[in-house]
Amino acid sequence: MKKREIVCCSSTKKIILTLVAIGITLFFVIPLIFNLSSNGFGNVAVISIDGVITADGISYLGSSTISSKSTVSFLKEAEKSSSIKAIIIMINSPGGSAVASDEISAQIKKMNKPVIAVIRETGASGGYWIASATDYIIANRMSLTGSIGVTSSYLEFSGLLKEYGVGYEQLTAGQYKDMGTPFRKLTEEEKKILQSKLDKIHSYFIQEIAQNRNLSESKVKALATGEVYLGVEALNYGLVDELGDQTNAELYLKNKLNITEIEYVNYAPKKSLVESMLGVFSDYCFRIGEGIGSVLITNNNNNLIWV
């Protein structure tokens, strides 16, 4: 009799554990099955530019990133949606890749629907490049904006190698193939070559801001020292249109665009099952950036590549 009770109890436990396992699985899997890039139906799309702007969203060392590929995809999706009447770009970014920033900016300028930028804490460098492409920019009075400049940097170890008696020998086919290696100093000629690249990107940046904000290139050039401006200063310089936050964006939608009833649709990267269980984002969360993103990074062959 006792033996039967033990067997019955064991079977019941197995059933309960199985049901719990199924319940947990369905809890995480069902949302993923129905997980779209947007969170539902509405008439105003919200797309976030939060973190360093990259082309692919690859993450490094715990720094938040945003992928231009996914952002452009969201913009196109919002453009196609018949229910979306306007788009708000929420910006909190120090900048990132020049190419990625230009890709997002170019897509914004192709949009037939109104696009409003709201700069929260930071809309600098590539973040401001993107904001400038929108129809209207709202920034917090204490936010950091502008930083119209280009930077490139890398670590150089030649002094350390010399101190420890370590030599550097490199065979190349092409005079400048190892230009920028961390194991030797740049020559004066190499510095001039790299500086010319930075100056060219800086020129593109200035032209974009001037065109996007309907300002003269001479005025933008005077502001394009790389300095970060507070939102209140940016307003005086014509770099933003209004001081405020998302509430001000709502008033703009109602008063200027006649969208009286606002229902938001948030566009965000999809999560995998593991990411949902852990509560973290995957490829969109971690990467270190360098301002507007004219950054030199080292690949597996120790050759410097431009990003």
C-alpha cells in the first residue's frame, strides 16, 4: 500500500513539473512568435537612436549601440504603414560611424511623412547629423548637441616595445599598407594622408548640416569646431527649433500636423528566446564609439580599417 502511494506521488510530481516546464516555455515562446518590430497599431511611430551609431550593431565592452541597418528598416516600415502619420526619432547618442549616420540621415530625407527629432541628453556628432535631417528638432535645454567634427585615434606601442627590447618587422606590398599600425609611429607624410581623410569627412558633415538646416556653409563651418553645445545654445545658433521634450513633440503633432489623437507605435529590435529570458538585447547593446565615428580599429591581421 505504501509502495503504491509513493509511485502515485512520484507520477504527480512529474506531471506538475512537466506542466510548469510547458508553461514557462509558452510564456517566452508565444511572445516571440507574435513579436513584430513594432509593438502594435498606432498613428505615430517612435524610433530610438540610443547609443553609439554603427552599421551593424556589433557590440563591444558593454557600450550601448544602435544599428543603422535596423533603423533604416524601421523607417521604411513606418513609411509603408498606412496607419502611421508621423515619426518621432528619440535621440540619445554621442555619435558613431560616419557611414551609418549618413545612411540613417539619407533615409530620413527620403521619407514622405513628417519626422521629428527629440534630443534627450545627447544628440552630438553623428546623433546630431541624424537629427538635422528631420523636419523639426526639439532638444532639452541642458542636452548636449552639435559636436560637428571628426576624430580618429588608436593606441601606439612603439615606445613600450623599445623599452622591453621588442622589435617590429613588417613586410608589405604597398607603401602605406601598414599605415597606422600601433607598433610604430606615423610618419609626417602618413599623418598628412590621414588628416586629409578626416578633413574630407568633416567637409561632408558641414555640407549636410548646412543643407539640412538651411544654413550657410560659412555659418556651419564657424560652428563646426567639434564643440558640444547645450540645447539652449544650439537654439540660438539655429541648430535646433525648440527646447523641450516629447510633450513638446506631441503639441507639434497636434498644432502643426493636426494629429489630435496620438497613439504611439514603438519600433525596436526583436529579441531571441535567450535574450528574452535574460532580459537583455543582443547585437544592439554594446559597442564603443568615437564621436562621429571616423574611428580606426584593428582587424585580425593588425591592419587598420576605416569605419
